[in-house]
Amino acid sequence: MPTPVEILKHEHRIIERVLGALSGVSQRLESGEHVPPEALSSFLDFIRTFADRCHHGKEETHLFPALEQRGIPREGGPIGVMLHEHELGRGLVAELARTADAYRQGEPSAGPRFAEIARQYIELLAQHIQKEDNILFQMAEQVLDEETKARLERAFQQAEEELGAGTHEHFERVAASLEQAWAT
Ligand SMILES: [Fe+2]
Ligand SMILES: [Fe+2]
């Protein structure tokens, strides 16, 4: 059975595959190539449901509070930084969604604009994941006792069930197909 940190790290690897694909899409939009609007919707769907609701949800609702209980501070500490970056990400995703709508309606500047915001999002999330993998999750492995890890595992399982049976697997397949279609 993977530990809670291993589960979250595995999700990071899936998110990174989609960030690679998003970079490929951005490159095409920057060079004026047409990208089907449905492709942009697939990215947004993955980011909103898998990266934000499922993954950031597990961190915010379960992991971070458990770390706070073990004495890792929220304010002025790594948890506060991570929460702030999740919020910055949500702001960028809302902007991406608005720009994808404009792109669908044929607005000429929307393609390059989408690419510009996507690049900011990729940069934000890539360094966010690095910080979690290398700093916060290392701390988690040290401070969480076995009982808390078991509780988190159950909570993660429940979060998956609330999302709907097969949703996680669905998005793993989406990540693979986006990578295959768009990564350069
Ligand atoms: Fe995070
Ligand atoms: Fe994360």
C-alpha cells in the first residue's frame, strides 16, 4: 500500500505529463498554428478536476491540516506558501478558461494570450511540485506517525470515491492521451 506522500508524488508525475503537453500546445499557439478548441477544454478539464479538485483538495483538506497538527506552521511557513500558490494557480486557470472561450469564438489575440498564461501556469506548478516533493513531503515523511498516515490513506480513498468511481483512472488516461497528442 503506497503511503499518502507516495500517492501525492505519483499524482505529481501525472500532472507533469500534462504540463509537458500544455507546453507543446503553447508552442503551437505561439507559432500561429491552429489548435482545436476542444483540446484546450480537455486541458482545462484535467487541470480543474484532477490537479485542483482531486490533488490540491487532498493536500488542503487532509495533508496540510495533519502537518499543522504535527507543528509545521501555516502562517510564515511552507504550508502558507503552498496554499498561496494553489490560489495563484486558480486565478490563472480562471483566466485560461476565459481565454479559451475567446479562442473558441475566433478572437485573433486569444491563441497567443492562452499560450502566455499557460506558460505562467506551467512555471508556477512545476516549481510548486518541486518544493512539495523536495521540502514539504520530506518533512511529512518525518513528522507523520503511522496512525496519521493510515488515516490520510483512508481520507484519500474517500476523496476518490466522492469524485466518482473510475474518475481517477479516467484522468490518468486523459493525461496519457494529451501527452501523446501534444508533448513535443
Ligand atoms: Fe500543492
Ligand atoms: Fe501537490
